[in-house]
Amino acid sequence: MNKGDFIKAVAEKANCTQKDAGIVFDAMVDTIVSVLKSGDKIVVPGFGSYELVKKAATTKVNPMTKEKVKVAACKQPKFKFGKSFKAIFNA
């Protein structure tokens, strides 16, 4: 399922236009980005949580050349599903 298919499915479930569902989807993504950039965490009970984690600098090996490559430290978004959401699929 791609973004267009997802927006169409949400519009049908919410009984609204695809344009409105697209606006809400884009607003949700923008909000998640701005909250994570500010250093906060988002927790949606029954669904999961979003947070920004720091990855330390490390050294990796290029498997083709066997050359060691330094990978810089970075921040990475992370999503973790909640227990009750995961339980839906294992019932």
C-alpha cells in the first residue's frame, strides 16, 4: 500500500474526501517531525511511541573492499508499537 492508497482507505473509513484525508495525513507527519525535532517524545496509548534516538559514531567495514569506513554520529527517528497493538495480531 502506498501513500495514495492509504489516504484513499482512510477517507473511506472516515467518510471524508481524499483531499481532507491527505491534508490530515500531511499535518500529522509535519507535527511528528516538529515534535521530534524539538526533543520531545510522542506516546499514543494503545498504538505506540515515536522518539528521536542518538546513534554514536562507529566504524564499519565495506564488504566489497574490506576497507574500514567511519560513520558519523547522527539522530534517528524511532517508532515502537505498543503491547496492546501488537497483541491484536497474535490473538
